[in-house]
Amino acid sequence: MSDYLSQKFTVAAVQASSILYDREKCLEKAISLIEESAKQGAQLVVLPESYIPGYPYHIWLGTPMWYHELFKEWFLNSVEVPSKTTDALCEAARRNNIFVVIGISERDGNTCYNTILFIDNKGKIFGKHRKLMPTHVERVHWGMGDGSYLNVYDTDLGRISGLVCWEHTMDLVRHSLIAQRSQLHCAVWVGFSSMTGWETLFDMSTELAARYHAHVGECFVINSQSTVDKDNVEKLMQTDYQKEWIKPGGGWTAIIAPGGSILAGPLKGEEGILYAEVDMKMIADMAHWHDATGHYSRPDVTSLLLNRNPYQVTRDLNSINNIGNSRFGNALDQSSVDQVMNMLKQLEQKILNNDSEEFSKKLSKIQRETVQLFSGGK
């Protein structure tokens, strides 16, 4: 890991409404927010969850049959990677010499994913993160990500990571990023405090999660939420029932230092951009006290297993390494095969020592059949 502790630079956290569900208008607004952030001297800007083409609020307001046409509109305006939309975002980052982290609804085939896109100041996409578990009814619209997208990226600014919304309640997921030495964590959220009944609870959840991650991870957290404007509400409210459940407002955006103190914000209930100077030496202030995956850890007592294998729809059954590769990862790899074969040999030896010729023959047969199974019948 490079030494960034001498660096100081400005970061920006955007709180803004999308233009539901219009990809081109959302893109235009996103680029204007990127340009504004760069004009104010920011070298990194973070925009909210699913900013293009907007968060699918309709999933909380009625049945799937009611919102089918809204789903189609949202689906068709979701973003392929790469595409003209991502090319335009990359060009905006390059032209303004700024790192851009933005939430999108990514369309891959006939499935969408709740994705964070990472773009450097040269206009190159250097990573993306797909939300591992869509929350509650989000599963109607978004597929699940996998461990191959759970990364920390080494950049000229520092080591950058990101999670989407309530992924910040998944402590093992957060810990996996902390273990990879994230220094600048980009937290993108939907402004769910615009929903009736969640006005206080969601803001509290956001603040707790963001500040605690900054504290335990000894990293900066750039926390960006969206808002709901009047045009969004008018588009979504088609019945009196729905009028009771969503209103203009929402958002809890802040920039947080290692340890959990707030550098800028929180911004609540309105659009705006927050700015703060990041002094990487502040990481050392917390390093004096603890390191969650270093001198203040006990991996011999508790440890984390991280499956980095990408989800594959098809796999080659003739390859031992792919046997058992499922939606939940590789259940059987070469080391597992070797272990099983070693146990069989040990058992066979015990039986031989007891002069049990019949059992030995049976075990040898099982051993041969096991080898054939693992080698695809060869």
C-alpha cells in the first residue's frame, strides 16, 4: 500500500434528486453536479445511490401489477456498462480532472443491479460494486452482486471503497473492506426519510452506520444521499393511498473523518453539495488507538471467510475446480478434493491393518468412483 499520509485534498458529497426515470436528463444533471464540484476544487465527488435513472420508489407504493409500466420505464432507462452514458460520465471526469463515484441502476442482460461506478480523473472506469443483497422489495427489481465486486481500489488519492445503503448494516461485509485497508469510503444511499414513518429512523440509521464505519475502519466516509423533489412525487402519486406514503424531502449527507467526527453536514431535506478538506494524517490519529485488522485484532480467535469467486451461469463440469460452483460460490476446490482423498487413504490403511480384505476392496471401489466423479467421468 502506498503512503498517502502527506496528502491533503478536497472531496464533495452530492445530495440531489434524480429525474425519474429519464436516463438522459439524469446524466445531464449528474454532469452539471460533477462540473460544479470540480469548480469548487474537489478532487473526488460522490453522487447518490441509483442516481441514474433514479431510485425505483414505486416498489414501496403498490403491487407489482400496478407499477409494471413504471418498471418498464425504469428498466429501459437503466445503464449498461460500458455505454454512451458511461462514456459521457468518463469524459466529464477527465475534462474536469476529478474522481467520480456514482450510483447507477446497471442493466446487464435482462437483470438490473444496484451498482456503484468508480471513475478516475483520467476518465477511466477502474471499478464497480454491485449491491450484494437488495433490501426487502428491492429484490423485485435488482439481482444480487457477488464477492468479486467487494474490492478496495488503490488510486492516486488513496484506497477507495464503496457500499450501497443498508449494506452498511452487514458487519462482515464492512469488515472485508476494512481488512483491505480502505481509506476513502464512498457510502451511497437513497433518501428514504422522504417515506412516511421513516423520517427519523432512516436518518438515524444512516448516521449510525456512516460514523461507526469511519470509527472502526479508521477511514474517511463520504456519505451521499438523494432527495425527493415535487416532480418525483407527482410522478409516483397516482392514488390517495400513495399520497400518504411519500413526500418531498429526505436525505442525510455528510463527510466524516476517521474516528467518526463530522467534517461537513449533515445536509438534510434539500439539494446541495458539501465540501471538506481531507487530511490523510488524520488516519494516524486513530491508528494510535486501534487497528481493527491489525494490532487490535485477534484473527486466531475470530476470522472472516471472503468468497471472491464471481457468480457464473454456466460452468464446466469436467473441471474439478468448477464442481460445486454455484450461486453461493465454490463449494469444492482442489484442496477439498485432496483432503477427501487423503482421508480415504487413511481409512483404507486402517482397514488393511485389521486384515479386512473385503472392506478394503469396497473402499478401493469407492475411491475409484470418487476419482471418476471428480474428473468428469474420465
